[in-house]
Amino acid sequence: LAASTVLRAGQNLGCLMLRYGGVDWRDMATWSCNAGLPPHDDFSYDGVHLSPLEVVFVPVNQLSVDQEGAAAAVRYARWLVRACARVRARDASDEASTRASGRSGDGDGRNVATETESSAAAGVEKECPAPAAPSPLSGHTWNEGPDPHDVCSNAYADDPFRFKLSRVLEQLARGRQCFDTSFWLASNPDLAADVDAARAAGASEEDVEASAWEHFLYFGQFEPERPFRFVCDIDWSKFAGFTLRLRRHELPRLSPEP
């Protein structure tokens, strides 16, 4: 309602989402943006996931945190909670050190080191609500204690196969028959050298191609510096398991025929 009132008054609207930068929303032809899909669903933001940094609010259901957009929002919220905890712990430590040193500093009662560190943390601190405010994460509070080791952890390193699985399955669906093995080996000289050595040792071309495909499937495709290509298209809808005529809130097999 507020947006339509602004537009009817002849004013335009700004948007944090990069895709819609500079759009004149007074043109009603733009009102069907994003093909009418909500951008926070997985892949529905023009084929990618919506970044929490592009919006003010991200709808997150505790039961839907496996969706990429929701998972990113939860992760960003957790990082902010922990960043606030680190800032507060550092400030408390600096204050205690200042009191213990008898307000030693630069001669006028200020502690130069403390001011420098506080200045560096200001970007995080201004985003932190009062300690009593509820956290966007169930079971967390804004004044929880900092974990000094959380910056060394990595969910991908802990379980890479979980994150790789969807792309492995996607490439399996495309199939080895569409993979350009010659291009893969020519574009990756380190692999080509191994192939030459295998051929010299008597490996068959079938073994070479199978090995190259498996390397791409489980390792190479996750290394951005390695170029690859497929030589045929695929009809992805055949893997959907339901007809694309269904609307978002219809159940397969239970919806009436059109």
C-alpha cells in the first residue's frame, strides 16, 4: 500500500537488490519482475540464491533452513551474534586493563590502543542491538559469550560431500556422453601429463576417458581455475517428477486436470 501510494504520487522507489538497480517502477510493465516469483526461494532469484546483504528481511522458517537462502540468512545472523560478542568482550577487557593501569595513556586519560581497536570494531558494533535484545536465532542471545575458535571452523571442510552432492548429481544427470573429455585434458596440462603416462603404461582409451570423467565429477568441477564444457544440451524437466503446469501451491496427482 505504501509503495503504490508513492508511485501514484509520481515518485519512484529504490531497491537494495542489485538486479533492480535503476528500475523505474512507475512503469507498470516492470511489476511482473522476476517472472512473478518470490526471490527468496531457492534459485528463484534469476537462477541464483538471494544474498542476505541485498535485502532488509529474509523470511526464515526454522524447518526450512536447509534451503540455500534461509541457510545463508541464519549463518549471517550467527556471525553477527558472535561478532557482537567479540566486540563486547574486547571492550570489557580494554576497560579492565585501563582501570588496572591507573588510566595510563597519552597524558589526558585516553588509552590510544583501546581507541584504535574500538575504531576498527565500530562497523560491527553499530549493528549490534542492546545486549537484552532477542537474537534472530532460536537459543541464542545477543550477549552470549564469544567463541575464540569459531573463525577457524569451516562447515564445508567438515563435510565437503554434503555440499558437493547436488552438483555431482547434476553432472551425472547430464552424463559422461556429453562431457568433452578432449577439451578437459587439453585445458588442464597437469591432467594430460598423467594421461600420457597412463597410456604409455598400457591404459585403454576407455579407461582414460572414464578416469578423466571421474576426476571432473568429484574434484575438477569444484576447482574454478579448471575450464570444462559439455557438448550437448539436456531437458532438465524430465528429472522433475511432476508436470510444470502445476502452480506453486498445488499438490502433484491431487490437482484437477486443466
